[in-house]
Amino acid sequence: NGDTSPTVSMAELDHQAQIISKSHLETCQYLREELQQMSWQNFLQDEVESYQSKPREVMWQLCAVKITEAIQYVVEFAKRIDGFMDLCQNDQIVLLKAGSLEVVFVRMCRMFDSQNNTVYFDGKFAGPDVFKALGCDDLITSVFDFAKSMCSLHLSEDELALFSAFVLLSADRSWLQEKLQVEKLQQKTQLALQHVLQKNQREDGLLNKLRCKVSALRSLCSRHTEKLSAFRAVYPDIVGTHFPPLYKELFG
Amino acid sequence: LKEKHKILHQLLQNSTS
């Protein structure tokens, strides 16, 4: 009947929050404890220089591989969200095609060291200078700034899990066939997020701050697409033959 | 869309481990 505001009990919201938190922890690629243990491992200057002196296409390929690995975990996360696999196959693909990289950027704050402005990459913590060979300094700076601002919100794992699910279940993506179903699922996830924020006694404005992050994520992803197009215009064969097939499928 | 996203479709079909 077009009503997208489901009546959901507290018990249902608790259940939804628990399932999404569990899905997140099962698919988060690295546990916080693992990352903390590695946090002292920064790239040495000669290692930084070795990344900087890589040919542009080699560094692009390396980053495409790392992004693809992270996206595979996001696909597993999506599959475990209650209701996701009940959506039609078209809409599952639409949501992952549009949202998987956004969730990778959200998850990046777990792997980010705000004090040193470094992110876990290829075995150690890397600053923006490590990615110089990509030729996308402005995008890299924006990605690091985004991670830093996400970190400043100090989200717990359950809050991060629910926000990731909220981002993934965006009902305003183009080409959805059963928009109403996605809207209901996103609404339920937002209520579960709100419920958890209240339970965790978080500040009142946090949900709004998180909503603002959605447009920042979209901007980062469209800039990634632009940079990829520019790269492909110069190196069409490299993308065609050396980039991971899933990456090409999602961003090609 | 399914035809253009065979790998993603396959990943979605694989059972969760």
C-alpha cells in the first residue's frame, strides 16, 4: 500500500542489530585486535620510495586487487543481512554495484590510524605518500580525510555494522526493480541503528552526522570512477588484461 | 544485469561459509 514505515518492535530491532553486528564481525577482514597488534608497523622510508617508484599501472593494479579483496568481504556481509537475499537478484546486484565500495570506505576507518594519518595497506600502515604513483593525490587526500572524520565519531563495532548496512541498503539507487522492498529494509536498519545509538547513550546529533557521510561517500565513489576512466583512457589493455574481473564488472 | 555481472551473481549464489 506504499507505506514504507514498518511497525517494528524493540525486540525485532534488537534482533536486526544483533544479526547485522554478527554479519559484520564475521566478514570484517581484520579484527580490531589484529589491527592493533600491527599498528606499530609503518612503512620505512625506502619502502615508501619503492611504492612511489612503481610504474603507475602496477600501483593501480595493486590497489585494484586490494579493493576487490575488500569488496568480496562486503558481498559476504550483504548476504548475511536479514532480508538481503529475499530481495530480487537484480536489486541485490544493483545495491552491491553501487554500494560495495562505499562500505569499503566506511570499513576503512577501522584500519586507520588518525594520529599518524596512516591506513593498513599491503601488510603495514601507509601514509598518503605511499599512493603517489597512482597520480590521484586529490582523491587519496579525500579518502584519508574521510577516514579521519569517520574515526572522529568513535563508532563502536555494532554502530559501524549498522551504518554499513544502512549505506548498502540505499533505496535511492538507480535501476532498482522493487524499490519499496529495499526502502522497508533500509528503514528497519535505520531504526535499528537509532535504537543502538540510544542504547549506547550516544549524542543526539550523531545520526545526522552519519547521514551527512552518505553524500561524502557518493562523492568519493564517483571520483574513483572518474579516475579509473582517465586511467583506462591511457592504459586500456592493462585494465582489460590485468585488473581483477570482479573490479572490472563493478566499475567497468 | 545478471548477464553483465556473472562473478557478482556467482558470489551471491555461493552459500555463506
